[in-house]
Amino acid sequence: MLATRLQTDVVVYDVPSLEEIIRITGLEPRFSPDGSSLAVLNFDDGVTIWNTTTWEAVRQTADELTNPFHMSWSDDGTRLVIGGGQSEVHIVDAESLNLIQTVPFQGATAVGVAFVNEDRHVVVGTADGKVLVLTLDTDELISIAGERLTRGLSDDECQLYGIDPCISLEELLANG
């Protein structure tokens, strides 16, 4: 099967025959890794999961997401990462469509998102041309925070986090 977006519709085709199987109102179609489901972003800021055998809508988000623009499945098909216009990505459980985590970032609209590194990180491409790698691994976050406490932030990190002026650890300790 092949799913594509045509204006305000998602159209699914049978590849060998090129016949249209179904037309769904929505955008950004994404097949699950095993092909059994199709996730489609809705115009009401939600996601609908379609069964690709029956073409019935089997799940839909109850809560609005923040301007969803792009999404991707995890490698094991258990989660979706959804990027939008509010400088944050949402991690959603694919079975229940419940929100698991919202991860904010510095930057413009997320125009591309994907799980990487055994689904421990999310790569975000932004409308202003930046590529960000966000960690979802709690142990890694704790390790990073520990490094910041012992060495302070670099000038690049201060710029990334919008900290101005950038104060070194030595300056911070000297000034109490």
C-alpha cells in the first residue's frame, strides 16, 4: 500500500493495481512498522489510527495536541512522536493515544520528527533549519544535569538555551 496526501485528503492506493483503496480527510499519513495501522493527523489537532485491513478508525486522540505538523512511529510501533508549532514534541502511546510525555525545545516549528537510537532520542528538524536531538532517557538526562553542575554551561549551550549573559561555573561560585 501507498498513502499520500492530496490537498485535504489522505489517499491510500493498492500498489500493484494503483487502485484507490480509501480516501480519508486529514494530513501526514504514516504506516505503522508492521503495516497493520495507519496514523493520520486530523485538522482538529488530533490523530486517528486506522486499521489497514478493515479501514475502520480504531482510535482517536481525545485531547488536542499543539498544532501537530509531523509525526513518526517508534521502531517497535508502540509510540508516536508528534511535532508541531509550539516548540515541543509529544510522545503518544500508539495503543491508547494517551500522551506519555511532552518535550519542549528551543526553536521554530518542528517540520520533521523521528525516533532514533533505539527510540531513546528524538531528532527534530525545525522550520528555521536547525536539527535538534532530544533525549528521552532519564538516566542520560540525570548524567547531563550532573555535568552541568560540575562544569557549567558552554557558550554554545547558553546560546541554545537562551541564557544571556553566559556565566561560567567559576564566576557563579565566586559571586555566590
